[in-house]
Amino acid sequence: MELVLSLEQIGSDDRESVGGKSFALATMVKNGMKVPEALCLKADAYHRYLETTGLGARILMEFNRKDFAEVRWEEMWDAALRIRNLFINTPMPRDLRSSLQSVFASKLPGESVVVRSSAPGEDSEHASFAGLHESYLNVQGADSILDHIRLVWASLWSDRALLYRQELGLDVEISSMAGVVQKLVSGNRSGVAFGKNPNAPHQAVIESVYGLNQGLVDGSIEPDRWLLDRKNGKIISHFPADRKKQVVTAPDTTRLQTLPAAQQANPPLSEEEVAKVFRLALQAEELFGSPQDVEWTFVGDELYVLQSRPITSIGAEQGQDSRAWYFSLRRSFENLRSLRTRVESELIPEMQREAQAFAQQDLSKLSDSDLAQELADRQQAHDKWKDIYWSEFIPLAHGIRLFGQVYNDAVRPSDPYEFMDLLGATEMVSLERNRRLENMAAMIREDLNLSHSLSNLSYPGLDHPFSVALDAFIDKFGDLSCSEELCTQGDDAIVRLLLQMASRPAAKERFRGEDIEALVEGFLSRFEGEKRENMEELLDLGRASYRLRDDDNIYFGMIENQLRLALEESKGRLWHRANIHVDGLDPMEVINALNDPDYVPKKATVKKIDEINFEVRPRQLVGQPASPGVVRGSARVIDSLSNLFDFKAGEILVCDAVDPNMTFIVPLAAGIVERRGGMLIHGAIIAREYGLPCVTGIPNAASLIHTGDELTVDGYLGIVVKHS
Amino acid sequence: MEQITGSGSRRETPLSEEVELENFIRELFESQKLAVLGTQNQGQPYANLVAFAPSDDLKSLYFVTARATRKYANIEADARVTVLIDNRSNQDSDFSQAAAVTATGTAQEVVGSERDAVLTIYLAKHPMLEEFVRSPSCALLQIRVETYYLVRRFQNVMELHVK
């Protein structure tokens, strides 16, 4: 079977096998429109690759580890990262490879090309996947084309694409991907045209930038924008951009370049050219029977169509288009930099202030109606920050993945999370704290007298080296670890911890500074000149994203917790007043009940105790492998900072989420189990740092597992076994 | 005191977990006709297929066998049995999507007045076995389940102990 077709060879029956994008290109060529020469790789090649290599079954396994509804966004991203690495590290079967190589080498010899996705089902009117899958510009040579085809295939499994398909109700597992390899037309002015403005149906919109289209599509360059009257093509208004940069080709890739002064002063298109682009959009609309979103480029005076797809109707019908959100997950470097500033200097401090203000309120002293108001305020704050969490924090986390992706592409490590070691190296504060604790533990380990007297809570004199070290520690880190217990018990709590630490050999950190530097250099040495500088900046951004990513979780956790505390307080009052169970009630119902003593909320239905036939016990729980290794030991469930100090050396730390304030007990732990899933969370990082087995993403970990349970933590497979 | 929580936590009560699992097992049993029965005699395990039906409270599983069979002899020698019921379809997707329930418990013959009530349940599920079960050479057996082991998503395992 022919796997590769030229645009001219594509017939009316080929739509499913070549995908929407290729089919549209072929239709335009046949109708005399100017389209760059292209070859289409049918979806059969993708299926043959998945079947022959066994990758298809592995992808299925990856997605059925957990109920899709229980998968956190970060876990989805982890799965996507692992799958992408499978594609990168799984070569095409030899016969497929050699047949494709010869076709590309003979039909596009020595050309620079663009490798794009062309998903069957994509670009239909109801499911326009614009920008969800990857395109690679300026690819050269048959080998490189084949490598990029695998990346395009992998982009079918990006978290953005997965979330979007899920939202459209498409089966996550039934999917297919064709590709198009298009001769690169190096235009000097490019843009998009919307035949119909989704916000104003009588208008058309044309956007244009200097150079290649990439800067416009990924949001890093602001375009000039024209609104036109659809009826007669007259320009209604022109919004000039602040023109500074353009995207141009560079060897094997593209880069951002400062725009010459003459071009900065002038719009990329003349009025006649705007009209020409508009006519192109109308021509496409006539051809396809609905208004189109057309990508185009000018090479000199010649206008080429790069692709055309229907303007999706779902956004317009529902009044909001959530595609924008998925799209925002793919912010450009420039965008991420400004987002970082906003999150770092405004949002996180503000969230922290709000959480602290709530925490200062003594709920037990409030009247019922004041408590109702407080509950409403906390609910409102919670909802506000939840929105911000999705709109700002998660997109910022893209800095981590952007770095991870670049790192994996450049280094191709067998461990897809190796890049985390470079990002995690910013954890200087908690590591410094742990080192100082370890130094004090070493003093106890080496001095039997000291150990003995401390065990009897008898402290050495103030000038004893141990006392000096302890004072210095509390001076520096007292505030960091100031849980209630630490503040009231003072030195005793730390001494108990140190005695635990001294009872076993020092935990080894997996990495020293020089190891990290070697990794960094191993990565940067693959780039030269300006590119190397860009990569250094990208690493810096990745590290900032990682740090903020953890902070936002922690402070949002505090806001959630303050809401929970207010609900707890209400629960006690309503139970005493009227035997009303608050569990499972909508907070609005609780507020009503607090305000009105006669209000009887609708109770959530639960099964009566005598109808229970079984006692449920977990045996083997599946999460995500977050740090390799296997260990068996006794569980210690940490549900508040105050029971941290009960932690015994060799226990398995089980918690909802490892907080940076908890990490000082990690060197004592034999393994870590966490409810929150994902590789980029604190627990996973610190577990890797100390080489401890770690499993994350176990739903209800802290309620299904109890302190004292005998557990096996398998950090290779991502499973936790509870022994009876 | 600072509680430690992450974002988007979703806590379920043990009650709702029990309900979910029980419903899942009930639906699986409704979808399947045959079970693998494991018996043993003198340390030699033996597996075979039986047509099964569950009791309404899922605490018992019923099946019918001719008395001349090896499984019947094994049960006479040792009443401890195991049963496997699953929904695999012999595809690659089974590794991730098939579910299996293993039950352990003891088997005993159902006699007397109870027999008619159980047969009603049993024949509702397997009407084609009417003649078989009415045969004097056949025994109706009840497995009193002690524990169910439910395996989903390749390696997620929950235990349900009968109260």
C-alpha cells in the first residue's frame, strides 16, 4: 500500500487516511490555489508503527492506570511526557523507515520542510484542533523528517490534546494521526485570515507579522490587525502592532530576530495586499462551503496558502471557547517571562496574605451569622484562587515542561525525568536545613555521653559545640519549621528528631553540586553561541517555574484549608443545634442553616450502617512511579505538622502532599507515598534527592492507609501494597 | 494548627467506597455467566469452569455440578474453594481494562427448603440449565464467600471482607 501521497494524488476517498489538513491542501491545489508542494503520510504509517513496536498497547496501559476523572492535570502531563519519550526512543521498524526514507529523499531532495500534523477528524467544523498538535519548521534531510514525524505522532498524546479530546467527548484511546511534509516557503510577511469574525459575524479579520507565521501563532509576536466588512471587503479599522521582532529561519530551526527600523515603522501589508488576502479567504470559503481560518505567507508578491480549516463553531455557540485555555498551555518563552513576574511579585504574595488573614480569625468566637459570612468569604476566596490557579499558575508551569521537552529532545536521556534534577537543584533552603540537622545528628552519633544525656532531656552547657549549632539552627530555621508543636516544645522537638536521625546512618544525598553542574554542562554543551545563551535563560525560567509551582500549591492548599476549617466549625455547631450532618452538603446550604435556625438542609443520602455487607481494605494501590526503588516498612500518616515529630526512623511517610516544611523528616523516611500525583511535586523531588522509593497520585492515600500499616512501596511500578 | 492539604483534594468516605465497589462487583457478576472454580485434593489444585449465580447480598455464590465430578470429590475432601470471575475479551486492551474478582470461601451443598429459593435465583440467570439442575445426580452448591479480591487497571487490588 502507498503510504505517502502527493497533494495531486489525494482523491475524494482519502480524507480519513490523510487527515483534514492534507485533504484541504489537496482540494486547494486542485482548484488552482497556490499551495507549497507537499507529501502526505497516511495514518496507516502511524498504526503500523504502533502495532509493530508494541507502543499502542503501552499507551493503553499508561492511560488505564487510573480513572480518567481522578487524574490530576499534572499527572496527565506526566503521562504525556512519558509517552512522548516512548516515541522519541522507539525507532520506526526498519522496513517502514527505509521505504519512507527513500520516498522523502527522492521527492523532496535537499529541501527545507515543515512537518505538520494532519489528524483525521481534525479540522472539521465541530472539532477544529487548531494549534493543538505540533508543527516543526525548517527540518532538513530524510532522517530528520522521520524523527520529526514521530514527534508529530507523539503530539496526539500531549496533555493539551488529551484534555481537548476528552472535553469533546472523543474516546481518548481511539485516535489516529497522519502527517504532512510541506516544502518550507520562506515568506517575508505572513499571517492568518478569519473569513468571519467569531465575535462580529459581518466582519472578517486579517492578522499579519513580518517573517514567518510562527511568532503570531505561538503568541510571541503581536500582529497588525485589520477588520474588514465581509460584504464588500472594505477595511473598517486597522490596529497597528508595536513591531519589534520577526521569526526567521536559522540552521535546522527558527529564531526570533530584531526587526529593521524601516519595517518597524510600516505595517507588513499594504491596503492592496490586505484585499488580496481577503479575496484568498473568500476563495477558500467558497471552496469548502463555510468560513475559513486561513494561514498564508507572501514570498515577494506571491501569496501562498499554508493551510485552511473551518472556523470552529463550538466556541461561538457556547459563548466561550475553552480552546483558548488549552492553547495557553503552550505559551511562548516571552509570554512565560512576563507571567513569571506577575505570579512571583503579585499573585503568590497576595494569596499568601489572604491565607494568613483568614488564619488569624478565631472562628470559635464568631456568632452564627458572622460565621456564615466568614464561610461565604472563604468560599469566594477559594473560588477566586481556583480560577487563578487554572488561568495563571498552571500555564506558568509550562516553563518546566518547556525546559523538560527541550532537554529531552537534546539529550534523549533514558530517564524522561532527568531534567528534574537540574530544576530541583534550586531547593537550596530545605537542603541547607537538612545538612545542618545531619551535622548535629552526627555529633550525637559520635558522642555517647551527649546521646545519653540528650535522651534524658539534659542539655549540655551553652558553649558546647552542639548547643552552639542548635541555637544557630533555631535562629536561622526556627520560622521555617515553626509548627505549633515546635513553637511550644521548642528545642525538645528538634532534639527528639535529632536522636531519631542519630539512631541510623546518615542519609545520602544523591546529588552534590558538582553532579548538577555536570548535568547542566552536558545539556548546554550541545548548543553554541546565542542558542546556548537562550538555553541558559530557559533553564533559569524552568527553575523559577518549578519553585513557584510548589509555592502556589502550598498557598492554595492553605486557602482550601481555611475554607475547610470554617466548615468544620459550622459542622460542630449545626450538629449540636439540630443534629444536622454537614458532610457532603453544599456550602450554600450550610450558610443558610447558620443564618436561619429553622432551615433544614437536604441531607446527603448515605447508606445505613446495617446495610453494609463488606469491610473494604486496600491491598494494592496504583499511583505513579515517582522515584525508583522498593522498600517494606511501617506507615506513618502525617496529617498535620504537629504529628511530624512522632516520625520514627525507617517509617514510610504517607501524606496528602509533602510540604516543604516537612522535608526535614525525609532523610529519616524509608519511602514516601503521596495522594497528590505528578513528578513535579515536592515529595517526588526530595525523594529522588535522597534516593528513596516514592509513589504519588494514590487517591485517598491518607485515608485508606493508617499509621502502623505494613506497606511495600514499589517506586519502579508505582504501586503500594498493604500487607495484612 | 496548620493542616497539610494540596489542591483539588477529593475525599471519599469509606461508605461510598464500599458502595462503589459492591456495585462494580454486582455489575460484573451480571455481565458474566461462567466462573473459574479452584478446588484442591491432597495438595493438588484443580481449576474448571462453572455456571454461577450470586445471592442478592453478594455473600454467596451458587453453582451446580454432577456429583460424579472431580470438583465435587475435591470439595467433599476440602470445602475451601476459590472462584475467579472476570470480563476479559482476549484483546491487548485486557491488560489495562479487564477486571477480575477472586472470591475465597467454603462450599457446601444446599438442601431442604432453601434449595427451591436458590434454584429460582440460579435458573433466572441460567434458564437453559433447567434439566441439568433438576437431575437427581446433580448437587446445588453454595460458596459462602469470606473475601473478595477485586483487581482493576492491571494491578489495582481492593479486598472486601464479608461482615
